[in-house]
Amino acid sequence: MQSKFIKMKLLKILEFPDPRLRTKAKPVEKVTDVHKELIDDMIHTMYESKGIGLAATQVDFHERILVIDISEERDDPQVFINPEVEILNKDEKSGYEEGCLSLPGHFAEIERPATCHLDYVDYNGKKKAFKAEGLLATCIQHEVDHLNGVLFIDYLSKLKKDMIIKNVCVQRNIFL
Ligand code: GNR
Ligand code: NI
């Protein structure tokens, strides 16, 4: 594990308005050593960036892979390959102040379905399923959105979305 740790790379995270963040990721056909190395690097990158989740899309790899760790201790990385989310109750919502490593410094309260069921493939290529609630359910939905090219700002009113976009452009000296 130690030698693997030394080899882990800090990946560059794409930032809005990079058009590559709008790519729809393709399913992983078979979990190979190439995927496992990427996943190890994604977990390392998530911890170094102090994020609670990271989607492969954000590191410019367009296959359906997520890593999440919502634990306080930051010692419980979860890997989800080919995640299929099913919303159990569309009427039951919960709101969280969301941030995104691809929109550093910008936050907004987003309402999402409070619980979801997830089918996925794990790091070892095994099919699994479980039910998520609370912050984990929100984070899974935020990450699966990335795999579909969707960002949290897409849920805001045009006024709020434009305000964030304007601030990103001022902050980063971009003329849109
Ligand atoms: O670090 C992150 N925090 C967060 C907070 C509320 C809802 C979702 C998230 S995910 C985010 C990391 C990220 O950008 N993942 O794509
Ligand atoms: Ni994000």
C-alpha cells in the first residue's frame, strides 16, 4: 500500500466554464488496472482538494466512475462504477448548501430528492446495491450529474446562475 501511495498522482480538476465538464460519460465495460490506478488517483485528489466526492468527468476521464467520502475522519473512501440512481420518493426533498471542486468558492442551497437507491459496480468489479439518505444521497446525485455533464448551478434560477457565472468570470479574468 505504501508504494502505491507514493505512486498516486494529483490529478488536475477541470473548472467551469471548461466545455469538457459537459461531456456525457460512457459506462465502464470492464474494471481494469487502468481504471484502478485512476480510482486511486481520484481518491488521493479528492482528499488533497478537501472534497467529499469526485466524478471522473472532473478529471477529464469520461467513463462512469465516482469516489465519495463523507466521513469526518476522511478514512472511508467509497467507489461507485456505473452508478444507476433510482429516486424512491420524488416528493421528499432535502436541501444542502452545495459546493463543487469545479466551481471553487461558489456555493448555493440546492433541493434534491432526500433518498435514492443505487445499483453500481465496486472496485473489484462486483455488482452491488444500497439505499442512501442525507448528505450521501445528495453527494451521489451531485456526482452522477457530473457524469451526465450537469453542474449544481444548472438547478438555480437564471438570475442566481448568471450571478455565479459572472463572479467566476471576474474571478478568473474570462470574457464570455
Ligand atoms: O466537496 C464537495 N462538497 C459538496 C457539498 C454538498 C453537496 C455536494 C458536494 S460535492 C463537492 C465535491 C465535488 O465537486 N464533487 O463533484
Ligand atoms: Ni462537483
